[in-house]
Amino acid sequence: MKYVEVSFSIIPFEPWNEIIIANLSILPYESFMEDGEYLKAYIQEQDFDPLDLKDLVLKLKTNKGVIINYEYKNIEHQNWNHVWESHFEPVSINDQLHILAPFHPKDKYQGLIIEIEPKMSFGTGHHQTTFLMCEEISSLSLDGKNVLDMGSGTGVLAILAEKCGAKEILAIDIESWSVENCEENTKRNKCSKIISKLGDIIDINGQHFDLIIANINKNVLLGHLPSYSKCLNSNGILLLSGFFETDAEDLISAAFEENLVLHSKKIKDGWAMLYFLSQES
């Protein structure tokens, strides 16, 4: 499997790096990495359209005060692990949860350790949305709870849910390599209560959950909200992330129409996480 690597030079780097990531995720670019003052994005060669990329950059450059240049090249899929390994830094959340790669020494960390090898899947804790979700999940009492992780990626959120006491976790992703990666990381962390499944929201087969976690993008989440509401138990919790703070109100309004009431909102560097509670219709 071949990929295209796009390297962006951005001035100022923040917040435009995150804005570019959000836009590229829809195209659909799969993975992102910050390398000094450069942002690198990866997409399958068969999905790459240079005109789409050019149109996006031209659109963003209409904003005053931003300079964006880019170049791209074809790379072999197996090169990704070497690139990733040379840049992956440990992630610590409130000094209680640590997300490490297999090659990181673990003896200096105290608290809960999750070992993740992401390959081409999303979810290492480095991105603000994954950080926010991990922070919230680790604060919940999940003993005996059934959990749905929609868009599971590496499986880091599902793994964390099991470590926090969840009885059973269904981890669903639309990409086969993400399902494989989730299964690998599940075994790596000695988890036994996670079921990884290739599919979408229609594949939950009438199951109900006490907690649903979905770190995707705004448009997908808006489309999923009716299904989330139907399969969430009374007084169940829905955690949503993967979108900007400016998109939060649209999701809050749509969720309210589905009898989902906002409990709290958290923001990190312009990205948002919404915590909803289900209520009787």
C-alpha cells in the first residue's frame, strides 16, 4: 500500500496547523505529524487529488496574515513506522495516565500506562481531542458499564475504558487497518473485554450502551446523533470530540433535538469535547 506525504510550511504555525488538519481529515487524510515547524499529512495514493489540495490551500491563504507552502511525495507504507517511531513522544495526562510506545522505558512512570503502536491509525493522545477524551474517560466510574467506541482508531479510548472498569467495549471503525491496529493494541495491553469490529453505526445491531465515546468529525457526528440517542441507556453518557470549539453549538443544538442534554464542555487549544447525558423522551 502506497501513501502520499504532504509537508506544509505554515506561518504562523498555530492555530493554522490544527485548521489544516481538520480540513484534510475530510478529504480523507489519515495521519498527521508535526516535525519542527512543518506539518506532515499522509493519505493513500489512490485517494490523493492534488487539485483538492491546491484548492484547500488557496482557500486558506485568503485569510490575512497566514503563509502556507507545501510539497508532496510518494512514500511506501512501511516507511511510516520508522518516521513515527523517531518522533513519538510519551503523553502524560494529569500525571496519572501515560500513553507510551513499545520502545519507551516504562519504569519511570507511575499510574496507569497504556502502550500504543498507532501505525496509520488515529489516537495516540498527542492530538487535543484524544487528550480531552482520555482525560474525561479516566474521571468516570465505569465499573460494570457497556461502552461503544465509535471510530476506534488505535483503540486507545477502548483500552482506557477497560482499564477504568468497563464490563464490555465494542470498538467500531470503518477502516480495516484501524480494526487490526486496535486488536494488536488490545492484546499488547492485555485487554480481554474489547470486541473490535469493522463497520459503521448501522452495525451495532440494536445493542445499548451506558457510555458512547466518539472522536470523529463534526459532520459524521451530526449524522450519528439520532443513532447514539437510540442506543444509549437512560442516564447514559455520550462523549463527543473531533471538532473545533466554533462547531460545538451546532452539535449541542442537534443533540438537544435527540433528548441529549449538555452536561459539560471542555476546550483545549481551540478543540472541543462535549459531555452529554441521555434523558427520557
